[in-house]
Amino acid sequence: MAKKSRDSLRQMLLCGALVLPLSCGTGCNHAAAAAPTATTQQQSKEALMNDINDLKLAEQTWVKSLVTGDAQLLATLIDEPFTFIGPDAQFEERAAYLGGYEGMAQAGIAVDSIDLHELKFRVLSDVGIVTGRVVANVKFQGTPLVENVRFTRVYRRTLEGWRMVAGQGTRIVDQAPAGAPAAPPAGPEKKKRSSHAG
């Protein structure tokens, strides 16, 4: 190899040997800066807990609106593009869902109590997902019934707080609490009840 070529090669290697550690040092600093610190992790954990607490409050608003039959209260929680699939597989959009609450008294439906069980909360950026079980003690035209439903509710984060965009409930037929009458079997009478317990 000619001396000139060796000198050029040596110069390129030296430059490369200097550039590599310098660029790695810069890259390593960026990587260190991107790694979450204890403070950042704590802030993230606090933000998640705040979101979960706000979703719990939204669920309590849902419960209160059902127990009181207050469609106006519920309307503060239900978003415009809301859809619901009920325990009897009925599909409802926002207006029909709220209308079901407005018509509860006229249909002879009174809610004595609602208990939420097995609640799980997930927050994925601006989406909140709540799953669990609802046990609702209701009277349908004076006859006491127990609605036992597994549900999923999906919320989206807005400037006004969490707004429910979707709900789905599946009736659990064989697991009514001991001593309580189970929901009646599927049929036309069930459709008239139009349960919103999910």
C-alpha cells in the first residue's frame, strides 16, 4: 500500500475513532434523558390514579342517574356518539338510551338499589375502559326482580371530563344473589322491561 494511501486510511480511521465515541456520547445522553426518572414515574402514577378516581366518579354518576331515573344527570355523562348494546342484545344510540331512563316510571320500572362489583379500570391515553358486574334490585310493575349483569363501558377524555361513548351489558341468568328472584326468561316481557342495568 502506498504511503499516501496508508496516511489517508489512518486519517479516516482516526476520524472515525473520534466521531464514534462523540456520537455515542451524544446518543447516550439523549437515551439517558429519555429514560423515565423517579419523579416522572411518580407523576405518571399520580395521573393514572387521578384518571381512575375520575372514572369511579363517572360510574357513581351512572348509578345515581339510574336509581333516581334522572335522565338529565345521565345526559351530562353520555357523549354524543354513544352506543349501547343491552342485556337482551338491543342496540340503542344516545337518544333512545336516555329515552329509556325518561320512560322508566311510565313503564312501571323502579330501581331500589344498584351495587357495582368486580370493577376493573384501564386508562389508555384518552380512553378509559371500565368492566365489572352490576346487581340491580328493581321492581317491574310492582314485581321485584334482580338484574345481574356483566358490563363494559368505554369513556373518552374531554375538556369536561370523562364521557361515556359505549356500553354493553350481558345478563348473568344463573347467578342471582341467594334469596332474590332471578330475571325472567327471554321473551316478549323482557323486551318491555328494556333493562339499562348494563
